[in-house]
Amino acid sequence: MKLAPSGRTLIIQPLPGIGDMVWHLPHLHAIAATTVSGQIDLLTKPRSQADRLLAADPSVGRVLWLDRDSDHAGWRGLFRLAALLRQRGYQRVWILHGSARYALAAWLAGIPERIGYGVGWQVALLNGPGRLPPALRHAHPIRRADALLDLLDIPRPEPEPCLRVAAEADQPLAERFSAWPLPWIALGIGSSEPWKQWGAARFAELALAFRHQQAGSIFIIGGPAERALADELLMQIRATGGQAADAVALPLEQTAVLLAHCCAYLGNDTGVLNMAAALQTPALGLFGGSPPLWHSRFIHPITPPEGESGMAAITVPHVLEPLLRLIQSNAHQDLA
């Protein structure tokens, strides 16, 4: 079934993480291509940092914030959200989530065309074509969004996430890090949960083993929450006579530029891992506490040996060899 091109279009993608937003990039771009302007607005949660993450993306216009903790909490918050959407005059809304709350807000806002997964009583509030079969209602978010676009015969312009970077973010990065020798390798130390964390000791051991076998520079990447962990890691690296660049808590657009200049990335299962892959930087993901991701050819999962489980089962020798192989085959980046 074919959709007619739409006027002003909103996508509601309320999953909170950076990785969740990266997963949905092919869907955002495909839906933007169904609009007259080639651009969509996006309603999402502040934790996604979508305003910074997608600042260079021509398919994304305005980013609206969904605040379920205060402004949009409860029934009053629902009506405030509907009022916000009504002000924008949207013709069509896509709800990339199974919650009926967002469909209700769109109906209250008077958005004429409402498309979504049709999960539970959400279906009563949608009037666009397409409903996911019951077997997909609890599937991975990528599979659900893929299935909805397939039902509506909407091609995805890219087979996997593709993240654009802001050119203006390159200059401050060059000024700060241009003295660090190539190739650049990023270590992503962040983790949303303790059981996804490889730990400062192993990252430091890896940095030391890397220094003995490979030229180049290691960059420690993480958010503000990783400041203490990064300080511990940097102290351990320096105690062995090594060096690593402190790239913790950079603005997200600068992190993206840095990842694009790296020839390899290694880190825990986080949004930054997904960013690296979406920038076509080969990324080794440590999946000892979560199922491996499959959606990008640039993500190379490292899992515990057969019969073992947990992040502690992934040893430095287990990681070092594939990391060196990636570096040797991809050490071509340059910071102009």
C-alpha cells in the first residue's frame, strides 16, 4: 500500500537512549522521504540528545522534547503535550512506539493522519494504514520499525544507520587533539548498567598491551557520568608509562567527529558504540551483559567464550587480537 506525500510530519520516538535514536535513523530518513519538504520534526526524550546528535541531519527539522517526569506527566501533562502538538499544525504523525498515550495525544491535538504499530488499544486511535502482526508486538524496536515501513511499502534509503557530523565541530577537535599521532583508537568506557561494564582495570591492561604492539593514540570516550572511571583509568595507564587522550564529556557533536576520525572503536554496549558504527568506524562491542547487536556491519560483537558468561569472562587477550586486526585494516583516517 502506498502513502501519498504528506505535509508537515512529526515522528514520535520516545525511547530515551542515544543508541535508540541511532537505531531509528534509517526509519527517520525513510519517513522524511515521504514528505513534501523531505524533512520531519521529532518528538523524543532529552536523554537522547537528539538536538546535538542530529544537528547536521538535513532530514530532521525541529526537535521537540518529551518530558514524562514533569511537563508531560499524568493527565494534565497529556493535555499539555497535545496542546504543544496542536500548535505545530502537523498533517501526519508516526508513532514508533506501542504506547497508546502518544496516539491519544496526537488525536487530542487534531493531527489528521496517525500511523503507528497498532499495539493494544493504541489501534483505536490510529487511522493510517498498516498494523503490526501480533508476533512482532514485543520484537526489538528495529524490527518493529522495519516491519511497519515494509507494510507500507516505504523503502529505506540506507540499509543501516548513517549519522551525519557537523563540520563546525571539527575545528575545536583539531585544535585540541591534532598533536596525537595516528592511527586513533577510541575506547568507550561508558555503560548504562553495571553488568555491561568491562572495568577500568581491563581497559588499562588493554591500553598497555596495545602500546607494546601498535603505534598510534588511544582516546578515552565517555559522558560526564564516567568522569571518575576515566580518571582512574588514565591514572593506571600513566602509572605504567603510557598515555591516552582524555576525550570524556565532550559535546556530543565533537564526540561524533572524533569517532569519525578513528580507525577503530572498542567499548561496552552503549549509545556511543552505535554512534561509531553509524559513522562507519569499525567497532568492537563487548557483549558480556547484553545480547549482541546485529543491525550494522560495522559492529563486531565480542562475547564470552563458550560456556562462560558475564563481562569478566571477556579477557584482554580475547579483545586485543581482533582490535589489532581492525587497526591494521583500517588505519587510514586523517585529521585535516
